[in-house]
Amino acid sequence: MLFLFSLPIAILAFFLESYPRFLNRLYGVDVWTHLLYLKEYHKQKGIPKEIGSPFLVSGSYDYPPAFISILSLFPFRMVEKFEFLFSPIFDAAHIILIFFLSYFLSGSIPIAIAVQALYVLTPIIVIENSSATPRSLGYTLFTIVMMSMILYSQSGNNLFLIPAFIAGAFIFLTHRFTTQGFLFFSIIFSIVEKNLAYFLVFIASLIIAIFLSRGFYLQVLRGHLGNLKFWRDNIAYRFAHQVKGNIKASSTKDFVFRIYNQFLKFPPFVLAITNPWTLPVLWVFLFEIPKDFITERLVMWVVISYVFAVLTIWVPKFRFLGEGQRYLELSAFPAAYISSAFLFEKGGIFAPVFVVVGICAFMTIVVIQRKAIIKEKLRSVTPEMEKMFSYLKSLEKKPKLLCIPHQITTNVMYHTNCPVFVNADYANINKISDVYPYIKKPLKEIMKKYELDLILLNEDYAQISDLKIPSHKVIQKIGNFVLLQII
């Protein structure tokens, strides 16, 4: 019976997260990378080893293997057609888990349903589940680890360590950002509680992950550290225009770019929009004394994620540790739980405030989904792009391409099989630093150095004149896409 109560909001969340992709089926950036990796998985009959063409910068597969292993269980054509449903399905499972955790903690079905509702009305959660990524699966595992450890700390019952070890090991094999969060939280909770158990669970989970993957996780770790080092060195250009460098947000049509630039101006305000349910938690933290051990730990969980979010947005040298707002994704469950408990306890004047905030959160979700997904052109396969793909596929000899913007690299490779100047693994991302995150050298020099044939340019992103090339020949032009040869 309890399971039936957990379903309605999980089902509603599934449709809320997936409907934009039914309207824009060919949206996405990372999705094409995952599909290319999946092709290699089937071709090599397991986790890919060396990945070469159409990646011009070859390398060893170093992405966490759980996601591609799950995708491989389904027919490739099915995954290709419905890739955007995987993240909402993972998140629906998380929402059902949240119901049972909330009921276990509160003993109240209404509170458990309210927690689900507030979680779904967390803009950052819904928006991030619009394409095939392992994020929601990683966050589900993180919730299991943290709740298991909190319950272990409260009770001393060693049985709670079992789900912590299992979920912790699979975090390493599922999602790199969640792995970072796991490390940071295990250290801070161990310090605050003066109890090494949290950090020891992290270490034990790491060892289990290495064992389960037969050592493959060490390759994932190498790629993870390589990616962090690259962004540590290039973080000043994290949101740079690839051709124009660091420009004002008003100078680009890229809605996502403009949103991220707003994050940098005043993070506390923007973070309140991306997850407004952190605000009641901060109220409890600042002005009230949590009534019990678990509530105290849940509040600490949210506050730590909020501090990390602010630091990694506001402090430039910390930005390489990830897009700050995503730390709030790690604490979406406790934020929703504490806020729901706050609402049921206080009621009265706070109820209308929660309703207004909930409506605003829903409107934020719908507006961003419309602008950043449904109507998005720079990160979608458009009719003009499809025609250019058809032209490239018709060529007898596949040209070696430089793609501008960089976001379309794996998209172009997947649909044309043309070799493209992009890295196959994260450990070698530094090998494309001449063109990413921004073009550092004259394009003629770059084309010669890497023996590239043509430039595929989206003129909605940059004009030919912006490239500052001495002379060129237009090989083909279809709509806003142009294929250039530097003479």
C-alpha cells in the first residue's frame, strides 16, 4: 500500500522531466558521446579499451563504466531513440526511495508526499535530467550512502554499513562529480562528528570499486584527475566563447551561456532559484536548534552543499571543482525533507509562502525547459545540420574536421563518421587545448599542425569574419552551417 502512495509524484516527475525531449528529440551534447562509446562497447564486446577514429585524439576509455553497462543491456536502436528516458527513470526511482526514507524518518505519509513534491519542484534537478547522463543515478546512490551513514552514526548498528559500502562503491563506477561530493562530505562529516567512519567508508568503497572493476577504476581516476587539472589550468575560460574568448553574456545568443554568467554575479541569489528549498534549511540552521540527531545531520548535509556551491561559483580558483549549483543536487533530498517538516510544524503564515515559492519554482522549470531545451538550436540537431550531415556522408573521402563550436564535435562524428579534432578520453583533453576552451592560435597554423582539412562552422555561433583567417574557400553552405577550407 505504501508503494502505491509513492508512485503518483514519481510518475508526474518522469513526465515533467521527459516531455521537452519528446518535443526536441535531437537535443543534447553528452548524449552523442555516450552513444559513440556504446557503439564501441558493442564492437569490442565489453568496456572499450582503445578508442580511435572518428576521434582524432585517440585514447583509452576512462568514463565510469556503470552507465554504459546499463545502456548495453538494451538494443542499441532502442537506446538511440529513447536515450532521454533513462535519467528520468533513474530519478523516478530516487523519488520513490525518497518517499520511503521520509516515511521512515517522520512516520507520516503526508510529509513523505510533500518531500517528494518539493524535490520535484527543485529546478536544478528537473532541468539536469533532460538527456542521457548518469547524474540522477549517482545522486540516488549518494542519498543511500549519506542516509546509511547518518543512521549508523545514530544507532551504531553495523548493518547500516552494508548499503553504505555497496552504494559507495557504485558511486565511483557511476559518476565523477558525485565521487567528488562523496570525498568532500566524508571528510567534513568525519571532522565535525570526530568520527572517522565516514572517511573509512569512502576508502572501503574505493577499494571495493577497484576490486569490482578489476582495476579499471584506476583508469577512470586517471581521467578524472586529468580533467580536473585541465580545468584548473583553464578555469578563467570555463564559459568563454570558443572564437571570441571571454565576452559579455549579452553578446551571445546562447541562453545556457547567459544563465551561467548570471550565476557568477551573486551566487546566493541564483542558488536560491535553482533550489529554493535550501532557504528554510538555512533558517533552521541560523535561528533554530534541530530537535534530534538526524535532523541536525540533514541540516548539516544541506549547509555543506550550499557552502560548496557558493565557494565553487564565487571563488575563481575553486571553480575547477565543478559547476557549483550541482552541489545542491547532492542535497536535494534533505533540503526537501527539512523544508516539508518545517512547513508541517509551522504551518500558518508559512503555507502561502511555500505555495508561492512552489509556483515560482514550477514556472522557472517550464521557462528554462522551453528556452534551454525545446527551443535550443546550438545544442540540437536542426534540419540545416541534418542536410550538412547528409552532404558530409556523401563525400567519398571523409575530411578531417575542426568543429566550431566545440559542442557539436561528437554530434558530427556520430552522424557522419567524419574524423573530428576532439579527445576520446579525459586524460588527453589537454591535447586539444589549442582550440578548447577557446582558440589560442591562428586557425591556419592549427589546421596545418593537426593536419585538418576543413572547418565546420555554425554561423549562429560565430561568423567567418570572426575567425580572422587570411583567405578561405566555401566548400558548402547550408543554412547557418558552412564548410570552410583555409587557403
